[in-house]
Amino acid sequence: MKIIILQDFLRSGGTERQSVLLSAAFTARGHATTLLTFRPGGPLEPPPGGAERAALQPEDFGLDWFAPGLGRAVARRSPDIVLAMGRMANCLAGPLQRRLDRRTPRGAVIGTLRTGKPLPWLFRRSLRAERHVVANSAEARAMLIEQAGLPPEKITVIHNSLVFPAQSEADPAALRARLGAGPQTAVLLCVAMFRPEKNQRELIEIAAGLPAAEDWQLWLVGEGPARAACERLARERGLGERVKFPGFVADPGALYAAADFAVHASRSESLSNFLIEAQAHGLPAVAYEAQGIRECFVPGETGWAIPAGDRAHFRANLADRLAEASPDRARRAAQARAFARTQFDPARQVQAYLDLFARLIA
């Protein structure tokens, strides 16, 4: 098959990581694959030697919505499948499907829903024109049926693939020491871009109410426009030594290995890559409710979904996790690893995509 994966920019987010993973996996399976972006470059720019890499903007104009010559670039490659990843690509996917239909009825544009944010009008319009839609959680699929009015047979659920499934070879004790955590320190970890909807501010507020006598740290990993405000808030709450900001880490596997618990307060999700990765590394998770969150773990066993905004409930659940005996923690960690590495196995997800593609072009 000829496959195009369409993305606006290879920033460091979860959707972009999925695009890079899928383009490499489809190529490894023998399919002619192009990773086509609006903007060139980006933090996740893959190394040469995998899928074809192309960009529409001749240089990076910093415009996520600007896709000059998209129709020509796609038509020139005569794809069987175009997989639109991210909000900007999905806004243009419907018109692209109509253009392909005029040239070759075989070409299928597949939209994806990987966000819990309100969908722009162009996104909703494109969903109706695309040949098929992949939702990355059952809750996202239900939303498309109930709110967008899409027929159930037009939507397939394919969960995100694990990007960092293996334990890191880095020394967790050395990393903890570098960030000021001792052997008994309980490390709470969140890996996410610093965007307002990821709500790292809420995690700082929750941490500010934890007992001062307890030995804990909160690691907020990532970069983005909301980071500076979060750093100021941590200082204002007197948590300058407790809350750490390691910045963007290309492979956070070592951080997962060094942490004890995953915490997440995002207001907008479809399925959290961070929680999936944390589970794969054996971290129990405490998270605010959002679309798809309960599908990231075994509720009540390896993860706990807290009503959004209920800080007292969140802190109480964290206290329960901290108080658990070592055998119980070890059992939960093993269950989390088994669940995540089976449910979100990359080979399984890649095959699900390829099976879907084959049905659509048959």
C-alpha cells in the first residue's frame, strides 16, 4: 500500500510521537509510507532511513494551519490511504477526500479523533466527508456518535501505541539523586507539554496541600508556554525545592523508572499517552476524570480516576497509595505493566491500522 501520514508539525506531543511511530512501523512492514507535515523540522524530526519525509512549507513559517500545495503533494504520490493526525490535518482532510475522489476513488482519507478539546467547525465538517474515522478511545467514539452524529460503522477504535514500552537502562538512583530525591522520597511524575489544558497548575496546588512532614517531590516534565507560570506558582506556594522542572526529555523512560507514582490533572484528553507509558513502567496512577482516562489503566487496581477539581479526594487517594505496603505496591506494578504492554502493544495497534486500511481499499 501507499500510505501518507499527514501532520501539521512534529512538536513533542503524544499525537506527533504516534505519527512518527506509525510511519516507521508501516515502512518496516513493506508499505511505501510518507510522513508529510505542513511545517518542516520539529523536536521529533525522525532520523533518515525510515519513511519518506516531506514538508509543504519551504521553510518553517511557524504557521500550523498553512499547508501550501497539499492537494498537489498528495495527488502526486497517488496514495491508497491518507491518515490525518492532529486537529489541523483533520480540518483539511475532508476537502482532501473530495479531491481524491475526483481523481481516484481508491484513495481513502482516514480522520482521527485524539483530543478531548472542542472540535472546530472545519474538523466536524471533515469528519463527515472522510471515508472513515479512527478514535483512540471508546469514549471518543461514543462522543462522535452522540454529538457529531457519525454512523457507528464509520468509526473504529484503535488505542494509542506504547512509544516507550521498555525499561530504561539509566540508573534510577543516580537520576533521583541529581533531582534531589533520596531513597525514601516519593516521586510524583507528570510528563506532558506545558499547555493550559494539561493543567499542571492544578498538580502544584494539590501538592501544596500534602503534609509538609512527608518526603515527596513532584516532577513536571516537558516544555511549553505554560511552564513559566507553573514555575512561578511553585515558588509562590513555597515548593521551589519540592517541584522539579526537568524540561523536555526525548526519551522519558529513565524518569518513569525513577518515579513512584503517575499524577495527571488534564482537562482535555482522549487517551493519555503519559498514563499508558507510566502503566507500562509499573507506576500506579491518580488522575482527574477526562475522556478516555479510565481506559488507560485498570480502574481501582492500577489507577484511580478522581472527579475533576476534587483536590481533597485526589490528595486522599495519593495518601492511600503512599501508605500501601511494599507487597501491594509490587502487585499493582506487575498488573499495570502486564495490562499496558498487552493492551497498547505497538505491533497489535499497527496491525489494526493495516487491517482497516486493507478493508477500506478492497
